[in-house]
Amino acid sequence: MKIKVERTPFLKILEIANNVADKKSPIPTVSTVLVQAEGDKLTCFATNLSVSMKGTVEATIERPGKLCLSAKTLFDVVKSLPENPSPLTIEAESSNLATISMGKSVFKIHGMEPEDFPSIPTADNAKFTELQAEGLGVLIRRIFFSISVEETRPHFNSALLEAEPGLLRMVSTDGHRLTKAEISIEHDLSLDKGILIPRRGLTQIRNVAQSSEGSLSVAVASPHLFVRSEGVELAVRLVDEEFPAYSDVIPTDLERKVVVEREGLIDAIRRVSVLAIGVTHGIRFHLDKGVMQVLSSNPDLGDAKEELDVDYEGDDFTVAFNSRYFMDLLPEMESDEVILELGEELDPCLVQPVDATDYVAVIMPLRF
């Protein structure tokens, strides 16, 4: 095998491959990238058995072949090379040793047998739908923080994707909070029912969306979701679990409503939470007509209080929350003001922008 390839597009592909590859897997080849040279293309494959990727760049193929190299090592080597108008060269006489050179820099990297690399899912007959990359990235970002990090609960360690004519919706929950976001789409995505995308897969889809210009294409061919963009194809294995009935969790009859300036609330929570208690990061909202106090009390550290002018006409009322949940959510809402809807002290809080209905969150209270 001997090829010449431009560093910058090759590095972009290797960065995705490095992110996908599982460095902690007991299966050695899952930490590698399969490099295949054929025709006038260099194709890279990587997988962690949950998420797989294929990336293709143009190259000058002097001698075709395959190599299976450490994804991290190859990425680090290519990244370390300087920006150069001349291409880099990859050469190997066998699958066990590759030589990478550019100018006066020469690296020799030990490899594994390409035949041992796991098979990658293909989307041969799948129907792809074009979506705006920016919109999909925003949709994922708005719900990502409320996905549980515990992989032992797959239905919480994933997000629900639903499609309606002209609309795409994502919902996530970790059992303590729930977030629902929607975007308008020009081309309808064909989904018979909602699908569950694992957190690990959403991370890679978000990365691809953020690095894409314009649009990308998505398709569902059970049990995978495929995403294509600018020479890269991701295959994400879907979660075969039932997502909670989220409509039942979103309250519709809360009696107390507070309209508050979003940035002011973020600043107040950030300062007061310096003295918040332990792992719950507990703070309290105390409401009275026209006024909202944000409070924290820590027997070891002291007390903190911030007062905000708000639009509230209800009775005197106090409720406690985990401050981190609001600090994750409020920066994503972007509107000047937000609405907090509250019931009794153990009822959830409904949060949404004043000027939009496409983004809503539910936050469960703390006992105090």
C-alpha cells in the first residue's frame, strides 16, 4: 500500500474516527481505524459497536491496500504534522507496519490485521431525508444535558426522536427533569414511530452537524440511524426500549406563573449556588407579589440571597430545586424572558420561553 493524501481533509476524517473508536474496549480492533486505499479514494472506518463511521477523502493511490492502526495514534501523528501544501505519504509493505511521512518527518506505526476489524453497518436501501445541519445541532444541544449518563438505564441514556409533517421533535429525561424541543423541517422524515438514539450516538451526530455546512442527510434502517455529511457516514445502533410517556409528565394545570428576566435569573442562581448544599446543589425560590428571592443555606458555609423583580401575582410561596438543572437549561432558552409555572411545593416546575412554544422543560423539586 502506498498513497498520498492532503493533511487537512484527512485529519478531519481521523478526528471523527478517533472520537468514535473505543479506547477502553477489551476488543483490540475497536480502538483502531481501518484505512482502505482503492481507486482514487482513501476510506477510513471506525466503530465502538454502538456507533460506526465511514469517512472518505480523495487521494493519490500508487498501490492499493488496507491498514488497521490505532485511531488515537494515527490521529495524533497526523495532527502533529505542520500545515503544508505537499501531501503526506502513507506506505506499508505489510499490515503490521505503516510509515507516515511528510517532508523531514517520518513515523512508523505498528498495526493489526485488517481482517479482524468488525463489520460496519451499511445503508444500501435506506431512504435518506435532507435536514439543515444547524437546526439538527441546535435540537440535540437543547435536550442533551437532560440525558442520563447511566448506561444501565438505556431508555434514560438516550433521547427520543419523533417526526411529524414539517416537524422534528426530541425529548430526553434522566428521571429528575425532562426536556422537549422541536424544529421545523422542509423535508419530512419518514418515521413510523419514535426512535431512541443513545447518548453516545447523539454526541457524534452533534459533532458532525456542527462541522457541516448547509445540510446533511438522515435515514432509519432498523436497527440503525444513518447520518451522511460531506464525505462522512455515521451508523448509530438504536436503543430497543420503551421511552417514558412524556406527555403525562408535562403538567398542564399549574396555578402559579412567574415571568422573569432570563439573564438575571441565571446570574442570581449562579451566585447563590456558591453556598448550595452538597450533591443536590439545593436552592430555594421564595415568591411574593412582584418579587422572587433566590436563596441558599448551608450550615457549614452560610447563607445567600438574591432578589429579582418578576411578574407574579400569586400568594407567598417557597419551593426548592437543584440549581444545576436550571443552570443547564436557561442558557439554551435564548429568549429575554422565561415563564416558570409552579403548583405546590412537591409539584414539578414547567419552564419555557415567553415568546416560543417549541421548547419546554420540566424540573422536579427537592424536599426541604
